[in-house]
Amino acid sequence: MITPPKRIGIFGGTFNPPHAGHLIVAESICDQLGLDKLFFVPSFISPHKKKGEEKLATHRLQMVRLAVGLNPRFDFSDIEIKRRGTSFTYTTVEAFRLNFPGSKLFLIIGADNYAEFDTWKNPERILELASLAVMNRPSQQLRAPEKSSSKKVIFASVPNVEISSSEIREMIHQGRSIQYLVPRVVQQYIQRHRLYR
């Protein structure tokens, strides 16, 4: 029987596409929090992003699967893609709690998201079920939400990697190289399916 991981990270996002920056900060978080497993969870439709990203949901999921495949501590979940509709974090955390009842859960978010955390849907429920792991880059000025719940918040300093998915999409559109910005398997997938052109 496989022993379930004791400490689990939940790392949500659009991952459109997943890039080296995502992997670098995830590895750093794993080390700092002593995670046994970190799940990348691509959203179907993020409450904070523009509509339309659902059109590439299957491709984004496949790219995440390829990106995390070489790291034994990384995994992925298709829970939000399968659920469809707007991807609310509290329902994802509830699902992880059901699937891993004895594990300690850490929801990994950026400092910008932490500043707005109290505006999320059911933030109290999230904090009932998981701790927040807030990624703070050295160049960022951390701002706490108005209704701060510091008891279950952990701050982790992560490398300041200046890569963004939107810039990568624009580079592809312009016919420029994205080598080393994304894992090679992701680059090959993008080329094969002619994404972002």
C-alpha cells in the first residue's frame, strides 16, 4: 500500500504555458516547507483572469503534465479542468482534504494574491483546511490583507525569476525563440500543436 504524502503543496494557476519560473519557485517552496509532494493545479477559468483561457484547458493540462514529469516531488491535478466553470480555490482545497485526510495542506500563492486574499470566495474555509504559503520575491514589498490571519500564514522567499506566460505567448506570436524559458518537452508540445501563433 502506498503511504500518502504527509505534507502537500497546492499550486494553482493558469499555466498558459507553464515555464521555468513556475518550476524554480515550486522547487524552492518544496525545500523550504519540506513538502513530500507539490501538485500543480491548472484552472479551467480563473476568477482573476480574462475569459477565453478555457479554450486551451486541455493543452494547458497536458503541458503541466509534461513539465512536472521529471521531478518526483511534483505532480499535477486535473480537478479544476474536469470540474469546468470558474475555478474557486476553496472547492479545490476541500477536494484535496477529502483525498488526503491525514496530510498537512499548504496553499501556495503569490504575495500579490495574499494582499487580496480576504476578497476571495470563502477565504475562511481555505484557512480551516490549509495553511497559506506566501511566495515573496526579494524585490517585492509584502502587503498583508486587511483581515489578516497570520496564524496559518507562512512566508517563503523565492528566487526572483522574471519570466511570464504572457511574454512567452507574445514571443511565440512574434516567431522568437523560447528555448530555456520553458522545459524542452513543453516547447516541443507548443510547436507540435502550433499554440499561441
